[in-house]
Amino acid sequence: MDDYEEVTDEFQNIKIWWTSSKNIPLQRALFLYRGEEEKRYYKLTCKREHREIVTKVYLKHVLDEGKAIAVRTRQQKLYTNNKSKNWYGYKRTTWSHIVFEHPSTFDTLAMDPKKKKDILNDLTTFSKSKDYYKKVRKSWKRGYLLYGPPGTGKSSMIAAMANFLEYDIYDLELTSVKDNTDLRKLLIDTSSKSIIVIEDIDCSLDLTGQRKEKKEEGKEKEDKEKDPIAKKAKGEKENKGSKVTLSGLLNFIDGLWSACGSERLIVFTTNYVEKLDPALIRRGRMDKHIELSYCCYETFKVLARNYLDVESHELFPTIDRLLAETKITPADVAENLMPKSSEEDAGICLNNLIESLEKAKEDARLKAVEEEGKKGEENGEKVQVKDA
């Protein structure tokens, strides 16, 4: 409705008038804070004898219809976190968003069918477990750890989870978070029915748990205090960088503040799971660990169906054998299966994949021979030193 526009509605033979209006602040500053902005509102008018029906029945009807429309027209959103303030001190919202339109689904996701079914069952059970979580007195949330080499589909998995559950995604960039207090504010501003994602958590901050010995740490601190230049550089680095700690992140996941919302998934991804602190990924925080590994034959068949629309081919047995002997990611397989021109058919694409697999197999063999040669040289040098 436009400002001051009036429309009429009819409910159970009762006529009701809606008018759009707004409050305008008496004084306008150059920069208006959110609390001082003009506020729009609707004014409802009805006859006095209809007041009880309108307030008790009609308004409930309007709210229920509004919620139903919102559900039907809801668009999934992809959020990213902002800095808490801009250059002139005007406070912005902590999250900004775009419409989430990623096409990935579990039908097109290239992975072992058994593992896929297990994940789908887990997600379905979680989405229907509101009463169970209330019964066991736990926050309605679940943690997922996705790990594996680059190119194995971790980001596609997150998109498929969001599309399956129809959840929003909050992509949390830890390096943009000033400290633990800001991290809590971000958590408070997330909504239910959402997935909070921290990708490549081993690279985000120094949260790997590789803590220094106290003696070494004390010596390093003493050396830097003696050197004023190093001390100044350290101070500048600390001011610019994030001060989020492992303790703050753990509290974000399953501490007191984690109970401020419900029906949320927390997903971490990493290429190197061995680098993460055990306290960060233990059960209860990251409840389900999902390894996304190199391409197997079952994964290849899904990719062949997606990219070439073929369920079987005479070259499939050869590819099956080579996949068992070679480590190659689903991303590399998909790149070989994707036709580069209209002249390339399924046979040409499959032959391209076979050539790529044979080359990867040969490269792996040469690398193994080279490493074995280096070990032999090292052992030989040690033997000569011992004899001398």
C-alpha cells in the first residue's frame, strides 16, 4: 500500500477499513540511526459492534493467512557476516544476504549411495525431532564435520543439505569477526531453520590445537619485548587480526549461547582433519563425521548419468578397474566427462577420462619411484656416516 492509502476488506459480512500511515521524526540528522528512521504502520477501523469478532477472530485469520503466504513464497537465503561498523561509525546489520539458488541436490550429488542414504536419514530424523530434543533437554541443533581432499564435493554437500531441508545458509567468515563478543552477536542474529557453515576451518584461524610449550612461548615473548620493532609489529598485527579464540568458538557451538536458537545445523569443512583440535570435533559438537574421499565406481556412475545421460557403456569396466587403482577427485572426473563441444559424444568423453586416469596412474607410479629413490639415498648416506 502507498502512504495514506485506504483499502477495504470483508470478513463474515463485516466491512473493515485498512489505512497505511507512518510516523516521521521531528528532527532529521544528516545520518539517521535505525531507531530514528520513519516507521510505517497500518490502522484498522471497524464498527463498534464488530469489535470483538475483529479482534478475536479476524486478526487471527489475517496472521494465519500471512504466515501461510510467507511459507509458500519463502526464498532461501545465503548470508555472509559483515564488519560490525563502517568507516564513519554507523552500525550496520551483522549479516547481509542474497537469494540462495544453488542447484545441487542429493539426486545429483556424486557419492556412494549407501553413505548418501545414511545422511538423508540422519537429516530427516533431525528435522522431525523437536519433541525428542525437548524431552532430553538438549538444544535442537546438530553438528556435521565434512572432511576430505579438495574437489571431493564438500560445498556441494552443504548446498544439497540446505535444498533438502529448505534451510537458509549462514556462511561464517571467522577472520572477519573481531572477537568472541562479536561471534556471540552473530549467533544471536541467526534464524531457525538454518545451516551455519565455517569452511576450511583449519585455515580460518589458529584453532588447530597445536599449542606451544610454555617455556618456548615465554622465551619468544621475552625476545619480542627486547626488540621494539618486533613488539610494534606484533601489536599492529593483533589489532588488525581476529581475536576469536578456540574457547569462544567452542562456546559458540555448544555452550550457553548456543541455546539461543533452534533447528540449526553447524557444519565445518576441512581438507586436513588431523590438524583440528580434538576438543573442536568431538561427538556432541560435531555429532556426525562425513568423509568425502576420492572418486569410486559408484560415484562415477552418478557423474556419468548427470553429465552424459548414460547408465551403462562398454568402457565402464575399464574405468571401474582404473578407479580402483588411481586416486582422482570427483571434480576431476566431472571435468573430463563434460563435453567441450557439440561434436563430443559419450564415447569421446569416457575415453578422455580413461586417458586422464592412465596418466594419473603413471604420475603416481613415477612419484612413488622417486620417493623410494630418495629414501634409498638417505639410507645410504646414513650407512656411510656410520661406517666412517
